[in-house]
Amino acid sequence: VKAAKEAIKDCEHEYLPILGHPEFRKLVTELVFKMDSTAIRESRVASCQALSGTGALHMAGMMLMRTSICDQTGYITNPSWSNHRQLFESVGFSVREFNYASSSGVDMQSLFRAMTEADPMSIFVLHASAHNPSGWDPTPEQWRKIGALMKERTLFPLFDAAYLGLTSDNYDEDAYAIRYFAEELNLQMGVCISFAKSMGMYAFGAGIVATVLGDGGLFSQWQRDLMTMSSRITGMRKRLFGELTALGTPGDWKKLTQQKGMFCVLGLTPDRVHYVKKFHHIYMAESSRFSIAGLNEGNVRYVAECIHQIVCRREE
């Protein structure tokens, strides 16, 4: 990213076309669906640039609502990213939730029940990889079953793809569901992709992304950087699990090594979350959604000790 910033520092900062940076759109489409994608060859992919993931989801919601492509009901996972409900309600969708996570993985029974009961062309907001906040992703076999039922029920999958490349150390594996739905099932669908996490950019960047994706050397370096970041997150999951196991902390902490991505839900009550914030300065959402990416070699043991203390502490 630093090299790309240097490479485009002298570019002219003019208004972009209505649909966004042309090279950015082309290269991102080829990255997500693959350059040899049948969908691309058959011109079945349309794209536009938005303000990161939130802007993309909002734009997708407005388009789907105003064009009457879909039913006016949207389904989101529970738990899910906190903005999903507000985003789709703000453009007129009736939002329903289905239970997503069990103690050992994705609650497929609940998901299938929701899809079976949903009206045709209802929207299902799916996390392409690294489900936020549960950390549980469907296996490839489960994705195939999800896709088959979606096709049978004529549902509309809308992928929120914020963490591609940061889940399995392999971008292609992380994009599996998107490509399978498009190539094998030929489903009508939407993909909202963001580079805020995978390139560390929040306030700038279509030109930088296009430069990275369009330069072979920079693209290879970015893939290596993704692998480094993903491996570090996986390593911190293992370290936290090891520390909690060594301390004998009550609970099933094996999930830390089974889940994927940057977040996990620790299973603490709101009172315990408040306590650990106030007295130990460890910060997380009220739901106990915790950022694994915030761990490092210097604080992982301290965090584990604090979790151990609060789990063993009786509720007041």
C-alpha cells in the first residue's frame, strides 16, 4: 500500500465518473470473481464504487428496494454486524433475524428454516468469510447446500465481503461461496466488498487499490502481507486459547481456535463486560464481541488473566 501511494502521488485529483474509478472496478471484479470467470465473460457482472463496505451495503439496499428486484424483506444473522439492521431498515426493508451460531459452528437448521419460510426473492445478507462477530463460517459443503436451497427457493444472496484474504491465508478460499454461487449455480446476487481491513484504508484509496491489483509485484506483495496478517490473527487465537487453558479458565475455549477472522464473542454477560472495561481496561462490545487483532505478544497473557478472573468471579 505504501508503494502504491508513492506510485500515484502525482496523479491528477479530478472528479471520478459516476460509477467510480474504472480501473478499480475492473480489477476488483476480476479479483472477486476471477479473471476467467464465466460471469465476467458473459457480461453478467455490473459494478460501481461506493464509500467502503457501509456505503456499498446502503447503495445495494437502495437499488434493490427501488428497482423492485427483490421482496421487501431482508434476513440477517443473529448475531451480526450491528449496522446491518439499521442500513436495510433505513431504505425500507422489513428486517428479520435468524439464529446463526451454535456452540460448535453455524446453526444450519435455523438458516435452512429461515430460507424455507422466506418469500421468493427475499434478501439474505451473508458474510462471505470471517463472520462478524461469531467467527463461524460455513464449510464449502455447507455453502453448497445453502446455495442449492437459495436457488430452489429463488432467494437473493447479498454477500458482505469485508475480510476476504484475512480468513484462511488464501484469497481464493475466502471467496469460495461468492464464486460458487456465481459460477456453479448462476444465481442472481450482490457482493459488497471493502478494502478497509485488507489494505488498512478507511478514508482514501480507489486509486491505491487499483494500483496494487494492477501491478504484478505489488499484488504479490499484498498477498504476502495478507498471509502475514491472517497468520498473526490465527496465532493470537492459539495463544489466547493456550493461556486460558493453562490457567484452567472455566468454559469451552476451544472455539477460539475453531473460529475464523478478526472477532469472537467471549460469552461474557454485560455486567462482566462492564467490569473488565472499568477495572482492567479491556474493551469490547456489550455483547462481549472481542477483537483478536488487538492482541499481541505483550498483552495476550494479561488479557487471558483478566478473562480468567472475571469468569471465575461471582456475579454481584
